[in-house]
Amino acid sequence: MRVDENTGLLDEALFLPSPHCEPRVDQDDVDLIVLHGISLPAGKFGGVAIDALFLGILNADGHSSYAELAETKVSAHLLIRRKGSITQYVSFHQQAWHAGQSTYAGRERCNDYSIGIELEGTDTQPYEAAQYKSLLEVILALQACYPKITVDRIKGHEHIAPGRKTDPGPAFDWDYLHQQLEVNLVKE
Ligand SMILES: [Zn+2]
């Protein structure tokens, strides 16, 4: 798996371009990965609602929870589905609108300098092995492109917007991710 440095696209992802994005101030100023959890409707997996939300075409009448959501303009760079398949909505060269009001290590507006990765899931239901496998490959591909993304700069939405956001939640196994990164990172 690799990132095309010209397009900012991941070679193994399905690309569905979202209008919910904007140019980065500095294309090389990317040093944070933000992990999220999402399911639509909440707790249901599969279906097209997440794609529709990020593409700005969610049907407000599709579910009782969609009316408000259909008005919001949000996106992420990537979505990793339960079986590990990957969709990309925004080039890494652009900001995706995933973090909202946020701060990491004293710096605000995390969208400016981060890559947002959604995992299809909920805060309480264990994420799938196939998702960790894809996530690990994605992170390694991103680190090859953006070496400032060190292991300590891979955080959850809950860490950059505490009190406001809870995802990816206690169901996400940070210890396992860190172990896998430790094993797989290229040592110099
Ligand atoms: Zn989130």
C-alpha cells in the first residue's frame, strides 16, 4: 500500500471525492493522525449512509437521526469498513472536515495539519481484526510520506476534543495498535 505523492491518494482505496474539503495552508504541514469511529444509523454497519454523509447527499428522510445530520458538512480522508476495505473521500493534500473544534499539544484547528481516519464502529463494540490490519498498513504508508507522524502523534477524536467527542471510544485497542506499530515500523 502506498500514497501517490502527486495526487495525495492511497493506491488501495476506492476514491469518492467529497466536496467537504479545502486546501491546506501548507501541504507539507501534516503531522497528526486522528482516529474516529462512525456508524450510520448508530450501531448499524454496512449500507451507504456514511458515504452519503461525507459526499453531502445524505437523504434527510432515510432515518429519524438523519434530518439534522444531512445539514452538516463533514468528511474524513479515509473510512475503514468492518471487513477492512478502504474508501478515500479527500486527498491528503487537502483538509478534510473531521475534527471540528480541537486542540493537540497546544495547537488548535487540528483539521489544518491532520489526516482523519474513520473506523466503521461504535465506542463500545470491539473493532474488527481486519480493520486493525488495514489501519496498520495505512499508517505505515502515511508515515512513509509524512515522517513527522510519529506513534505519539496518532490520536483519537476523544483526545483532541475531550468532553465534546468520545470516539473511537473504549472499544478501540490502543495497546494493540501500538504493539503492531512497534513490530512493523522500519527501524533504521
Ligand atoms: Zn470523530
